Amino acid sequence: MDKDGEKVEEVTLEQQVEVMEEFLDGLVEAFGLSGEVSSEKVDDEIVEIRIEGEDLGLLIGPKGQTLAAVQELARTVAQRQLAGPHQGRVRLDVSGYRKRRAEALTRFALQVAEDVKSTGTPKMLEPMSPPDRKVVHDALTDVEGVRTASEGEDRRRRVVVLPD
């Protein structure tokens, strides 16, 4: 319901994806890059929009910071163009960066877990974005002998791997 008591329609994932894909197509073109924008439903709540092509590093940036900013910008465009509560989540990946990053973080987290188990000493990881912290927490959920916690505020928030 809106402030006048009228029912407000929810914005579907499909509607969000349509607006975001159009925005991202324009962004790729504006940067003079060659990339194909597509989307795939991950599950009932998440759709991943992918930009595939050559030389798209400009859209990824250092440690994926530009990618995160472009995703937030696309999300803002959708929120401004589509009034009402938005269903689900739309995430963005460029040239498989997020997948490669998650795989690398998982390998790193498992190495840290082995070190923590063998020494019994907690290890504090570098500050990470929320999606990166989630990858580390998820990777170590079922590893016996260690547990994870997040410490710090905002941009300084980091994962700590502790002996169990």
C-alpha cells in the first residue's frame, strides 16, 4: 500500500532485468566496448545479468570495485524507473569475474582454515565486500575444526577464521 492507501504492484524480477539490461547495453556502447548482455535465472529469487566480451576489464576494475559500482548504478536505474517494492535480487557479472573470484576466495579460505586448524591461531583476513565475505563464510561452513565471524564496520569489515 502506498501513502494514500492504494495497493502498489510489486516489481517483478523480469521487469527489473529488462530495465537493467537496457541500461547496461547503453553503458557498454557508451564506453565503446564490445560486449553481449544476457541474463539467467539462478533460482526463484536471483537473476544474474552477464556481460560477455573481449577487453571488459574497465567494467570490472580493481578487486571488482567498478563491477560493484556498475551493479549498484543499474539497480538504482531500475528502482527509479519502476515504482513499487522490488522482488528478488539481480546481480551482475562481467566476463565470469565473480565466478573466478568466488573460486579463488574459496581456495584461499580453505588454505587459511587448514592453517588455523594446524596452529590453533585465529587468522584475520583483509577487509572484504559483503559478497566476498559470504563466499568465505559459505566455504568454511562445513569445515570441521574452524568457524568464522565478521568483525569491523563498513569498509573495514573482515572475516576472522577461528579454531573451533
